Amino acid sequence: MNSIAGGGTLLTFPALLGLGIPALTANATSTVALWPGAAGSMLGYPGELRGARAWALRFAMPSLAGGLLGALLLLVTPADRFDALVPWLVVGATTLFLVQRPAMQWVRAHRPHPPSEGAEDGPPDPARRPPPANAIAYQFLVAVYGGYFGAGIGILMLAALGFMGFTNIHRMNGLKNWGGLCINFMAAVTFAFSGLVDWPVALAMAIGAAVGGYGGSRLAQRVRQERVRQAIILIGFGSGIWLFFGRGG
């Protein structure tokens, strides 16, 4: 699902909570378990970053730094406070996922130069120039949130890239996957040494995540993405309602 439409954390995190795993442990375990899937997705799209090396290199540092800071913030968050935040985080991330498509359509419709990137009569390819300072700052903030919780970071990055003039969805996905890989790497390493991770569960999930990430990236063009999106939204909001009213009740 992450390869096809994003939102995998909206499935794994509530599933771990449903198994009775505490929220902090579930968050850390999910982050560690899904990182091989992110790596698998990158392997499945080897050419996504071609022509955007300057952006990829400059996105790495704020992604790594922000991911580390967000993970450290999670480690110092009291368990009861994180439990109170969890329903809002799940519903908020699901809402971001829900509005992703209309938001991207709005961005494209209000862009002053709609022709495709690199076209002779269109605007210059934004990947040919280094990312501006505000893009680096935004990526850092997204990375902090990603290290803390993670669901919805791909949506936030895609929206920002759209506002900055990108129209090639494959290149946008490449930068998004690269940024997410860096963010989740730092968070996963931090959580791995924190004592929070449920390792038997994480290792079992990691195998599925790695196979699914690579296979999903290969099948992404053949699957009806709308059905996958609808399933993620339904499960995300259903999980949020359960977390608000049913969990522990």
C-alpha cells in the first residue's frame, strides 16, 4: 500500500494497538518494521531520482536531522500523553491522505505554467536548480513530524513539491521516497537502541514490508489505486473512531 498509494502506517499502527501493544512501543515497532519496505520501494524504482540529484542531496540532511529530532521527542513523551495524542494523529494523518488528491489537483490547476517539465515551451525544470531555503526548512519540519509519528509524511512532501513547480509524478515520488527513507532511517535507528521495539513482531513485519515494498513498486501501474485509497481511508477513520471511543472502553 505504501508503494501504491501511501498510508501504510495507518494500517500497521492500529493493528499493533489491536494486538494489545502499548502505543509508544507500537509506534517504534511500526517505524522499524516498515523501513525495509521503504528501501524496497526505492529499489523497485531505480531511475526515480535521475535528473534531481541536487534536490536529493540537499533533502538528505534536513530529513536525517529532523527524523532524529522527532524520534528523540517521542522518547521523552510520557506514555499517557502519547496515548492521548494517538487518536488525533491517526485521524489527522487519514485526513491528509483523504485530501491529497484534490489538493494536488488544485496545485496543478493554479500553476501559472501547466506544460510538462522540461518542455521547450514550458517552465524550466525545477530539478535543474537547487531547492530554495524554504524547501529545506519545510522538509526539516516534515521530518520532525515523521520521526515522531510518520503517517502522512509522503502526502506533505508531495504537496510541497507540487507547489514548487514539479509536475512529473514519478520524479516527485522518487524525491518523496528518498526523503521518507532518510527520515525513517534515523527514527528506526533511534528506536532500535531505545528498548521500545517489540523485536519478534518487528522482524516478522519487516519481511513482509520488504517484499511488499519491492513488489508493490513493480505492480503500482497495474493496480486500481482508487480501491486501495478507499480501503486506507476507511481503515484510517475506523481506527481513529475506535481509538477515540472504543480502545480501553
